[in-house]
Amino acid sequence: MGMGNILLSDEGVGVRAVEYMEDHELPDNVVLLDGGTGGFTLLPEIMKYEEVILIDATLDNNPPGTIRVIKPRFASDFPKAMSTHDIGLKDLIESASIMGKLPPIHLIVVTIPDFQPMNMDLSPAIRTKLPDIYEETLRILQNIS
């Protein structure tokens, strides 16, 4: 599931990663979902799967384009994000956890610059990371199977 606001350039990297993967080979049991800025409204989607891979932008002290994988168990385990979906995503995880229906989550985060212009395109530096995000997703999928 790709998260992000595509109106804010690199902040939409999760959604753009899902779009990239739609044109690439994935195992038959993989379902791609554009989570956009849905946050809490995605609770039913998260709870219906045995494992979930989330892809999202983050603001941290790493150089832009840094890709990390986190296995969050609580809302506090999520790195800082910049858009309104930050609150909704954390609420989503807390709600699923409280209900006892939180599947294992693999969070792929991509560091983006602090300032994001109103632009629907990824910056060239972040766009070049889409193949790396795809490869990281494949590595996670191999370990799940």
C-alpha cells in the first residue's frame, strides 16, 4: 500500500511506487493499493491481510532518497511524515492494534526534503529510487513467503 499526497511532489512517493509496481512483475498473491492520504479510512483494508507492506515518505536526518525498512508495532514507531495522513496512519495502526487485528507491517520509508512544492511529479532524485523501492518490496515478499 502506497501512502502519500501526490499534490506535494516527493510526499507522494508511496503512491508513485505502487504505480511503478503495477508495470512490474509481482507474485500472484500481492495486491497493490493506492492508500493516498486515506489514513483511518483504510482500517478495513489493513485488517483483511495477513501481512502488509506500507510505502511512505518521511522527514528525518538522512539524505533525501534514503530508503529504510521499519517493522512498526505501535503508532510511536512511525517516523515523522509531513502531511495530514501522518495522523491518520498512526491512528489506523493504533486502532487495528487495539482491536487485536494488526497484521505484521513492513514499512518502507523514503527520506524526502523538508520543503515540497505543489507539483504532481516526483523530483528526479526521488524518482530514481522507484526501482530500489520495488527491489526492497521483492526482498520483503521473499521473506514473507
